[in-house]
Amino acid sequence: GARVGVLALQGDVREHVAVLEALGAAVSLVRTPAQLAAVDGLVLPGGESSVIDKLSRTFGVREPIRERIADGMPVYGTCAGLILLADRILDGLPTQLPFGGLDVDVRRNAFGSQVDSFEAELAVPALGEEPVHATFIRAPAVERVGDGVEVLASVDGRVVAVEQGALLGTAFHPEVGGELRFHRRFLAHVDRVSGA
Ligand code: GLN
């Protein structure tokens, strides 16, 4: 069966593992190229995108992750993970690079600093009628959406959830609120792409 990984360099790794296991997925932590090679899909957690970027280079997984994304591996990024998945980062640190793959520009800390963290009930029609209770923590927003990218949700006119093929990104953290539907959608991509 399919196995999914959570990139475990920094950030809210445990929360993602808990949601994926609650959905019945086989989950492993990914810190090395060999661990990456053993998974059919990857979650990029929330945390600090510049730190995850730096550690990914230190651990030698940045280029392998870029190659797997180019090969069509399903990826779900939340918050810092969305920043890492974007083709372009606005307001990033000068040396900060994304993995890329998702044809969007993402602005870091688009809603202000830590004090501006907030929660919202979001309509996400692609997930059904029940709104998503979304937690935003120093959250990014998507400022440019490429042609092949579908907007799944917005808040105050800002795009906060997107999907492009098997790449899924949210500016908020479903993994901290007991929301399972985004991870279920990611796992469906994994099953489809891996033929499981
Ligand atoms: N502001 C953080 C960053 O730029 C993201 C915050 C988060 O993941 N909750 O990486």
C-alpha cells in the first residue's frame, strides 16, 4: 500500500502524523534522501519556512524533493509548507529558497505578526458544505495564482487554499483543529498517483 512521509526537519510534524494516522495512512518521518525515496507522498508542515529551507539543504533533501515534485509526487503544504511549495516567495529572507512546484507567488506573514494570528470559519466548496475551522498563525497568503491552479478558499479577499494537480497548499493549519478533510484529499491524490 501507499506510504506517506512528513518532512521532519522543523515544525508541527507530530500534529500531521496524528491526522494522517487517524485517517489510516502508513506514515514515516522524512529527513534523508533514502527516507524520501520510500514514500509516495509528502507533507510539508507548518513552522518556519526559512529554517526548513536551510535544514533541507544541510540534510541533502532539497534537490531530491524538487525532483520528486517534478515527477508528480503528491505534496500537501500547510503554512510554512505552502511557502516552501510555492514557485516564488515574497517577503522571504534574502537567502531563502522554496522547493517550488506550485505555480503561485506566496507572501510570508501576509496578515501581520504573531499578534495577528486568528481563526476563521472558511467556506471550502471542494470539501463539502460544512465550513472549515481554520487556524492562521503568522500566515502567508497567495498573491498570484497560475493558470493551472484552483483556488479552494479565500479570506478577506486573500487566497488561502490552492490545488494544482496533486499539489495542495493551505495558509492555515487543519492539523491543529481536528479537520481531516484536507489530509483525506491529499491521501486520495497519493492513492491515485501511486495506483494503490
Ligand atoms: N511565518 C512562517 C514562515 O514564514 C509560517 C508560520 C507557520 O507555519 N505557522 O515560515
